[in-house]
Amino acid sequence: MTEQSRTRFRAEARAEHPDPVLLCLLAAAEHTLGDPGDSAEPPDLDAVLSACRTALDRHAAAIRQAVAERRPHGPEETAALLAAVLGGRERFHGRQSDYRRLESSLLPEVLRRRRGLPIMLSLVWTAVAARAGLTVHGIALPGHFIVAVGDPETGDDYVLADPFHGGRLLDVPDVERLVAAAGHRFTPDLLTPAQPLDTVLRVLGNIRHWAAERPEHARTQLWAAELALLLPRHPAQLRLERAELLVKTGDFLGGAAEMDAYAEILDAFDPESARRVRQEAKSARHRLN
């Protein structure tokens, strides 16, 4: 099952127009479809994908019906409609406790629970809106993902909304406070719509961060790192993270080999770090004795 989902993940990540919804569903498959050691037969991958798409289509149908009934004018009325349906009737929202749950970063679970991290709820909004023929973009603010209803890049009117808080409208001072809380300074370029692969990389980064704080979930951190490495663009540091996780999960030789390969890359511009990585590799091999 892992091989099947990763093959499809790699192919979609390299498509001309990668679908962040499909990529997040395939990423979640490694957790949602069950551990190979589970006694229960895991559900079929295509069945899980189909169920999630059906849920998104159902929410989109509700949006289309609301649009037909209310005929919203402009992005503010459209945002209010989306908030009323998705944040209100369908109860998609988040709480601080969701940051402590892995399920908050897994799209099938977010669709089932109607709860998740800001980036996942924003992904639901953009996916449902697109299916309903509306223009909504994800906005990757530092520390808190939101959406723009309308298109900031075209110069047309748009409004900002926070799906984590049920679709609450945001003005510029609200956004400035969110950005400042993450330790950054607001600049207009932060309102540029997020690219699909950058969104997926951030989702996987959230999973890695969640698992890194819980050593017993090293394998979860490992699969999130390995999926991130399948994306066409990713931080080079991920290679070392994967190598260290291989060692942590018992693959001492595999991890050491990855460290040596990463050290060769470092040789050209950071020989001191390369030396330290090779020492880590040597220590990993000694753990076999």
C-alpha cells in the first residue's frame, strides 16, 4: 500500500498542475490506511480517495445551492456565504487542542472530524470553492494559513478569511497581528497565493514537527520526510533528517550511508559540517557492534 501511494504521490508532484488535495490524501494514506501490522484488513486506497472526493463534492453542492439562493455580490458576500455553509452549517473550524493531534494534518480525518489545522481547513475551503466555481486561494502567512476570497494577484477586489475560526473576515490590522505573533513583519507580498507544492511541503512539515516532539513517533516523522523528498523542491537538510531518522528507527547502515552521501554534498561549501556528519555516520555504524 505504501509503495502504491508513494508512486502516485511522486507522479502527481511532477504533474504540470499538481493537485494539493490529491497529494495530501496520498500523504495521509500511509497513516489512514492502517499499519501493516494491524490485524484488520486496511481499506482500499482508491476507496479512501473516492470517499474524500465525494465529501468535497457534497460540500461544493451545498455551496452552489446557497449561491443560487442568495446570489452574492462581490467577494465579501461570497466569503460570508462560505463561512455560513462551511464554518456554520458544516462546522469546519479549529481549536488550540487540534495542534496536539496528528489527525489535524490528515485530510481524510479533517473531512471526517470537521476539525484541523489552519492550513488543512484552508485547503478544504479552496477545494470546495473550486468545485463550486468560486475563486478562493490559500494564503501562507507565517504561523497561520488563511484564504483570500477573490484573487489578490489580479488586482481585483478580494477579502481575507480565517477558516480556522469558522471563516471570520480579516482586515489588514488582523493580518499584521497574526504575522507579528509568528515573529515576522507584515509585507504585502505575504498575501501572494500559495503554490500547490509549497502548501503540501508545509503540511508535511507540520507532521514532521508534530512527530519530532514525540520521539515514539519517529516513523511518522520518517514517512513525512520521505514524502517531502519526493517533491521537486525541498530543503536539502531533509536528506540529513531522513538519515538520522533511519538510524533512530534501527536502520544503522542505511542511515550511515545517507549521511556519507549528504556529507559529499557539504564538502564543496561547508567542510566542517561535512566532517561532523561523517562522524555521525561512523557512530551509527558502531551501534551495530
